[in-house]
Amino acid sequence: MSTRFRNFQPVDTDAVLALWDKSRSTGFEPVYSLAEVLASCNEDHAIVAYDSTSIIGVAVGRVAHEQGWVVLLVVDENYRGLGIGGRLLGELEVDMAKSGITKLSMLVADDGKSGVLEKAGFIDLKHLKYFEREVSVSERERELLRDLGGRVLERDLWDKIAGMKNEKELLERRLVLPLSDSKLAEAFGVEPPKAIVLFGPPGTGKTTFAKAVASRLDWPFIEFFPSRLGGDKNGVAGGLRDVFTSVDELENVVVFIDEVEEIASKRKGDPPSPTQGVTNELLKLIPSFREKPGRLLVVATNYIRALDDAFLRHGRFDYVIPIGLPDAEARESIWTRYIPASAVGTIDLSELVKRTAGFSPADIEYAARKASQRALEQSVYESKVATKDSSTTKTEHYLWAIGDTRQTVSDEAIEEFEQDIERLGRL
């Protein structure tokens, strides 16, 4: 199913009425009257969710001063549990943010179901089923984010990382806890971190962890690539300076630089290398970035040994954290993500997990897609039994693909990674 979202249109009125009636027949009693809901649909803010044939959900809101109120949130009972309610609330927030709201709130009847609100970041206040959520980004900040190529990520990315318990626990304790509750951190004399390094072999999910931290904090995420700054009229160093200057206007932000070794490699003697000026500029920018609260710089590298010694000194980066290959639980989760739902029950997952020890997430994705392609071709051109309603992908397809996939992380690279943890890791 492909669910899409758009603003309410008058032609949607009958569909909204049908959702209203259907939800009431299942015991749901809206707080606002139908007349108030329809008035807000036409005069305030409303988002509908729809599939290829019909409207399957609606979120309606109105603005009072700087506070937004959710007047109605309904999803067809046949589509519940798919995250549609959370997406509707997210789209409604974006639409209402244009009116300058700083909070989004919702009243729910005592017998109302509040699970979707809690998952979407709302807090149950006063035990009266009054839910409210801070709007993480103002409309002005959204415009700036668009200019910088940044965005507010989905709120559930953290929970989607299965396995990797040690890495998740470390990031939760060192980053999320002090950054999400700065007053508590201050009470214990803890200075929230401002910059960290993630290092490890290629394809181990460093970018995924950086995004998950931003999602967990509900902070905007800006990723920029050193290689793309070469076209800046002021050069790479000038492009870096412009990005950090623009970020200053955001209240909270996670800035992510991947492959940071491209702009922070070891500096050599005379004559200076072409990248030396860029490294110098970055070293100057980091201290000023650290001065303001609500900032986190995350840089990632596959080759931490290539980084300039001054770059890793205390005072610039609070932590230097290793991200290794996925453990068994994580590998199982990755496999499940790429195996067709109709085939999961027939696949020997435990064998795939065992056979892919030492594989990176990127390796597993490649093998899974390769297996699916082979199964498709055999079904169409050999067996001629392919249908759109089921998959003929079997365990042997995946085992063949695993055997035909070259691991991107060699034993030598793993050994070097272990050495780097001992020598350079800072936890």
C-alpha cells in the first residue's frame, strides 16, 4: 500500500463524514462537534491521508494565538497500526507551523486512545488526557533548513535500529540524556556534548546513527558533504564558513559531516597541501560552534587514522565513538527489512544471520536485493509462475547471493578497527 498526504479539499467532505461516522460506530467519541470539525476543515487546517482508491485518515487543526489545537484525528480502522496517524500529525504540524505556533495540543476523551499521540511525542498532562507537544521547528527555521538541504526527521528512527545495543546505550547515555534534559545535566554538573566523532569500517551505519540521534532529540538534521563544497564561489573553506554561519540561526540542530577525512586530513609541512587551509578553517569553526547551546556536530570517518592530530584533541570533540559491524540481532532486523513480507515465514532467517557474520549493513542489503532479482528472473523466464500477490524468493536464493557477495570489510580492516578503538576511542 502506498499512502499519500495532502491538504483537505471541499470534495473530501463526504469522505471525512464517513470516517467520522465509522469511528463513532467503533466506540470513538470525538471531543469537538461535527460542525466544529467541518468548519475547521474549510477555514483552518486539515490534512487527509489517501491510498489509490479512497481517503483513509484525516487530521484537522486550528490555531489560537501561538498554540495549535488538533480538532480531529481519525484513521480508518482497517489501516491502523501502520503509522498513518503519526504521519498525519506530522504533516498537520508542518502546515500549522506557517501560522507561527509554538505548541501543538490535543484534548482526548477519557476513553480515547492516546497511543498514537504518545508515539508522536505528545505528553499526557495533568492526567486529564490533555496532550501537547512542542513544535520543534518554526516556519522561519523551516525555510532556512530548506535552503541548507536540512530536514526534521521521523521521530521513530531510534526505535528502528534493532540490535547494536552497546552502541545505542552509549549514545543514549552520553548524548541523548544530557542534551534532551539540559537542566538535569546542569544539576549534576554535566556539560552536554557539542561535538562527537563516529568512526568505523565503511557501511557500518554511522550515518544511520547520526540521523537516529537527531530523531531521538527531535532536532533538525543537516548533512553536508565536503565534496559538494568545491563548487562554492568562496572555495571549500568559504563554503564551510557559510554553512556554519547559517546554522547559527537555528535554535537546535544536529550538523552531520560524512567522510570528514576529506577536509581534516593530516597536515604536512611546506609547501602546504591544498586541503591544509580547509582543515585550518574547520579547526577555527568548531570552537565557535560549541559556544551556543542546542548544537551537536557529528562527524563520521571510515579512516580515523587519516585525521589530523589537532582535529581529535580534547576540547574539540567530546567523544570519539566506534561503530562496528552489526551483531546477530541487528543482522536479523536488516534481513527482515529486505525480505518480502509474503516470504518471511518461509525463509530460514537464522541461517542467513549465521552466514552473514562479518557483513556490513550495506553488504546485507546488496545480497538481499541480489537474491530478490534472481528469484524474480527465475519466476518470469524459467518457471513462468510470477504473480504480484506473492513472492517465490526462497532461502536458497539468499544463500546463493551471500556466497556471491564480497565482504566490504576485510579481516585486516577489522583488526585495524580494534586497534583504533584502543588507541583513539574516547567514550
